[in-house]
Amino acid sequence: MEAVINARFITLITLACAVSACAAKPNFRPELATVAEVADRLPVPSISDTSPRQRAPRIGAFDKLTVTVFGVPELTTSGSVDASGTFNLPLVGAVPAEGLTSGELASELRQRFARYVRDPQVNVVIDQAVSQQVTIDGSVARPGVYQVSGDTTLLRAIAISGGLSEDALKREVLIFRTVEGKRMIARFDMNEIRGARAEDPAVFGNDVIVVGSNSNRSLFKDAIQAAPLLSLFYLIR
């Protein structure tokens, strides 16, 4: 009996050591990096490298805008895009704005105001991009709704929410996205992204990010089955 107990004890110690050895391995392993170039030292970045890349935001419903026409202060208008995606202005009335950048809307308004103003110089400013928000939920430090701008990625979005909690299930980070009216989902592994073995995906306004939990995996069962592969978006039936 004592021999059996000792054998079991040795087996448990061996397993514990194996687990400890696996846990001690660094997540970033240069020989496995596929989405990053491994270098002995980091070079000094250029000025353009240190400037944040900007993805021109698209105007959405309920975004707050200010439109000015140079030299014609009475045409200056501040307000919100309505639920139908239009913005109301003097002289030209309701103008479709949803889906346009501020520059594209300014160009459209120049053409419309040209009927009443000679060579109008129009400027459009997005004061508050209500539509450019993401919801971050689950096992993060501060779940909530956050404003996004520029080229926001999943890693940056998670950082905005305070980072992953201790209970986070890093391989089960879900992004819900609406594309052409269809609800879609994709699953990502934060360890793979942090280890430069998977791309850090772009995050867009209206995305919903949900981080899984080790203590309650059953909540994610259906969603994970719908999105069995990393980085691929699947239609939610």
C-alpha cells in the first residue's frame, strides 16, 4: 500500500513540475512569431511612425456636428445627426450625412450652398462621435462603453477598459459586429496576439467585445461553437 501511495505521490509531483515548466515558458517566442519581424534591437522610429495613424471617422446617427461657412456666420450650424442619418441646415434643409467623413460632407455642402453663396468655403467638425463607440464587457477591469478613434485595435480597446482581469479566459475574446445589417461574431486568443502569432484585429464603432471568464465558461459555449476558428467572422443565425 505504501508503495502505491509513494508512486501516486511521485506522479503528482511530476505532473506539478510539468505544469510549472509549461507555465514558466514566455508567451513571446521569437521562433514562433509570424506577424512581427524579430530584431536584436529596436530602431529609432521616424516622425511619421510616432504620429498616431488616423482612420477618417464616418458620421453616424446622433453624432454632434458643427458646420461653418467662411464669411457667412449666419449659416454656422451646430446640432446632431438625426436617427435617419440626416443633418438639417439653413437654406439646404436635410442633408444625408450618415456614412460620410467630415470632408465628404463638406464637399457635398459646398455644392448645395453654391446655389446661394458664391464659392462657399465649408468646414465640418465632428464634435462628438457618438456612433464611434465600442462596448467592452466580461472579464476586464472596467466594463463599459468607450469612445474609439483612429486605428483602434483589440489590444488597445482592452487597454482602454483597464486590461484583462485575473479571471479572464484569454483564448476566448469575442467580437460581435454588424455588417450590412447582419450580426456576426469572431473569436480571438489574446495570448496568440500578444505573442505575435496572430494579427491584432481592428476594432470599429458599434463593435461589442466580450472577454470570457475561467469561472463561468458555460456562458460562452454557444458563442464559441458559432465561431470555432480564430479571426474569422461568422454570421449569427
